[in-house]
Amino acid sequence: MAREIFKNKEQIQRISTYIDGFDEHMQGGIPQGHIVLVTGVAGTMKSSLAFNILYHEATKGKVGVYLSLEQGYASLLNHFVNMNYDLDQINIMILSDISKINEAMSSIDQDKGGLLIIDLGTIRKQVGAMQISTGKDWLNLIKNIIRKSKEMGGCDHFCLDSLSALYVLADFQQARTKLFKLFEFLRDLQITSFLISEMPLTKDSYSEYGVEDYLADGIINLDLARRQRKVTREISIVKMRGTKCNHDVFSLEYSGKKFRAMYGGKIPLI
């Protein structure tokens, strides 16, 4: 599917990150259809930030798919309940049986929106019994889920949690080729995608293979800054194609059911 060429920048539709004080530093948000790496070391709230976007978009009638390769849906939802998200405000559906994928997709009300959480941990056990074992089959299975979520459910936003887990699950011996095809697959579907990427502890790249950095349309980096006995979360826009960005580092906090990016000495640095 060919991507639209805009006549002027006002035609570019953008998606909010729902982080107070952040969107204005990238012309109002993420361009619709972008593939964005949400990267950082462990404990920087990457999954929470991605869920935050899909949750708020669902309250506006959009359809999101959150594909978890690591956490089961109960653990995932309990975490967000603990963060005070009111899950009754959106239509949440759980897919933990691969044989019911068509039923789940067709049940999505595209007029009301919603969030489909796919628990691949449970599905992996079912697929194992179906003798699907090679990395290629796993990757094709995931692509098929995404494709159906678009064609049958009208999916607007997709989150893969995480790329690191995908690399363990699937065969990525030819990583550059397979990643290129995966990114092009998502780009052709024109789904705004958030790919959670675990940054190496050395922090010398934003992803495991390095190729993801330039294949992605955008990179939002989360970090932990240690100052004496205080640890502060930080967020920055590394890149965002088609967007004028402020690449400064902002302090990030979550309180009162909101993410906030703070800048200009609004909190003490030490």
C-alpha cells in the first residue's frame, strides 16, 4: 500500500504520546503510520509508556493491539491497575487461544474502539502442541496476527513487547534481512507501531542489532540518571522522521495517572 504524499505539513496527522510537556517538542506528536522504537534499559517504564498511548487512543475510539511476548495478560493488566488506569473506560479484549483469532478480530467494534491484548505466552504452549517450532513459523504467525488485526479489526496502533523477546523466540540468524522485511511489513500496513527495544547496558546502541535504529521512523529513548542517592527517569527524542524535534533530555515522572516530561529546572537535578 503506497503511502500518501502530503501537500503541506498541516496534513500530517499526529498521535499524542499523552506525556504532558512532551508533544510540543515534536510538532504535536508522532506522525501517524510511523514505526517507533521505544528503547531503554530495564526499569525505565517502556511498556507502561507504550500502553499509555494505546489506552488513551482507545478512549477516543481507536483500535490498538498490544502483543506481549513476555508477560501474561493477567500480570500485565494487574501492573496497569496498580498504576491507577481505569480499565473499565475502554473495551479490553484478551486473546489467549490462537484458534479464536478470527472471532476476536471480528468482535472488535471499530466505531467504539478498544484494546486487544494478545497473550503469546499462553499461545506459545498451544503452538508447541501444534508442532510449529521454527523461527520462521513464529515470525509468520506474528505477522499473520498483525495482518488480521488490521484487515478484520481495523487496527490503528500496534505495540510489540518486546523485540528482544522476539529475537529469542524466532530465528534471526539473518537479522538484517528479516528486520528489513518486518519493518516494511508494518510500514505497508500503515499501522502506527511501537516496538519496545531493550538497550544494552553499555548504552552504545539503541537496539540489539543496530539495524533497527535506522529502519525505525522514530526513536524515543528512556533512561535512568543516578545523582548521588536519587534515581531519576529521563526521556528524549533521538529521531522522528518528518518532524522538527527538540532533542534535549527531559526528566520523566508518572503521578496522578499522568506521565510528565519536565524541563528547565522544574525539578532539582541533585
